[in-house]
Amino acid sequence: MSDTNTPVGGEDHPSGYWTFHSPINIDEVATALLLADIAYDALSQAATLRPGASEGREETPEETDFESQSTVVYAQDWTEDNRPNMPVPGQWVFEPERDWNEAWRRGIEPVRIGHVLIVPPWLDAQISSQSGDIRFIIDPGQAFGTGHHETTTHCIQALVDTDLNGKRVADIGTGTGILAMVAAALGATEVMAVDIDSTAVRIARDIIADHQPRLFPNTRMMCAQGSADSIPTPPTFDVVVANMISPVLMEIANDLARLLSPNGQLIMSGISNQRAQEVENAFAQEGIKLSITPGVEWALAIGHTMERNDER
Ligand code: SAH
């Protein structure tokens, strides 16, 4: 089947790799290559869409025709002159190398939540602040917590809406340290940030040290490896913020409740809209009443210690 080996593209692209696209399903291609003794690095299966299914919108799984799966074969050392005769029908396609790092960078936008502005370092010179802005420079490649995720945005908004002057704040699962830093910049006098991930702690410490002189020189900031259970009480905290997935929040609910002052406020996200009720029930068990605001995908939960006459 040497007539299938006519190249498509490639001449204008000095750097890239050759792939072979076959309309045959992956198992048959794998078997044929094995029988023909053709070595390759990877096979991937591409499901073919029913005609018209993909036009102008994303396909849904039901629209994918799994009967007519096609296969892409790839080998790093295939070149213009060194491509095997394929034992299955298909077409050679040259995939030009892309600078993924550059493409990714171009997709990153600054984030603004009220006066909180988070800018990636490479846009620092281009993006100007407005008066009153609290400006953070965070490299999004480092750890979770750049403001690009809905859950982080919810927590930042909740912190912005809270009077943090002179308050004691705990940030559980600090990632880049963003929520701890926002709380400090908004007037908290003491902030305790923890994360179970030692890499996150190292990164957060660096980022905090970079921002402290300019944004919160007088705040007592601590950043340590650990979780809610590693923070001793008393003293308790006026505000506890925790942005983590629901199972983790429910698992540490008891310690989050312990950290919270009697009139304190618990701020949580990482709860998918669907699981909000479950989380609400788990925290009620710990004496915390949650009010949930659903988001696009993730909810914000604000919790307070239940009054004695609250329903339990
Ligand atoms: N606070 C940041 C990061 C949230 S991502 C923000 O809002 O954007 C969640 C973070 O929690 C991760 O850095 C992860 O390492 C940490 N984490 C996960 N489980 C944890 C636990 N049980 N205790 C403490 N931190 C945890």
C-alpha cells in the first residue's frame, strides 16, 4: 500500500515530526504494524465524528461515532526520507513543532477581583495598576493559586468582602500563598498559612517574601508544612479560609471548626455545586452553619459557628 505514503505538508517546516493517520481502528493498526515489524513510539485513537456533529461547537459523547475510530501512529525518528511503508491505509501528516510554553504563556491573562490584581511576571511591565490596587506578581507555572481558577476567585472575593483589619487569619492549603497574602494586604495582622505539599510551602514562602515589604510589611506571616490539625489552639482565628476539594474539607471539618473563633468566619471553595449539600451537612455536624453560593462550577461556602438556638 505504498500509495498511501504521499506526504502532506512538511516541506515548509524544518522542525516537527511525522504522523500517520489511518481510518482503521487502533487494534487492527497495532496488529498490522506488529506483523509488518514496524516500530513506533505511540498509537492514539481518534474517534471520528458523525457528519455535521462538530460544526461550530464541541461534540457531545453521544455524537461521537465510536464505530469508526481512526488511529494516529507516531515515531520520533521518522523523517522525510525515513518513513516505513505502512501496511494499513492512511495518510502521512507532518506536525510542526510548537513552542508549547510560549503558546501557554500567551493564553494567561491577568486576573482582577475588586482591587486585587494578579499579573504573571512576563506581563508586569505591560499591565498598569489602577489607584488602590493590591498587585500580586505570580508565575502561574509554580503552584495552585493564581486566581485563574473559579475557586480561588470565590475565596478572594469573600476576603475582599470581609473586614480583615487587625484580624487573625488561617489559610489551609495555601498553594502559592495567594489567599494568605490577600488577607494580609487587606489588613490582617497575623496570618498562618499551611499546605501538606512541601513544594507548595517552599514556593509560597518565596512568593510571600517577595510581596511582604511592599504589601504587608507589618503582618506576622507564618507559612508551614501541615494541615488544619498541625495548628494548635488557642488562640483561635477570626477568619479561616480553605480552598480544597470537598472530600478533604469534610475530612478536616472538625479541625477547621476547632480553629474558628466563636464569632469567626469560615471561607471555603473547592466544593463542586453538586456536592454543596453534602458538605453543608458535614459541617453542621461540627456546629458550623454554611451558606452556599453556587458558582459556574464551584460553590463558595461561608460558615459561622452555630448559635445555641440554631438547628443542629
Ligand atoms: N489556596 C490556594 C490553593 C488551593 S489548591 C487557592 O485558593 O488558589 C489546594 C491546596 O491544598 C494545594 O496546594 C494542596 O497541596 C493543598 N492540600 C491538599 N490537601 C490538603 C490538606 N489535607 N491539608 C492541607 N493542604 C492540603
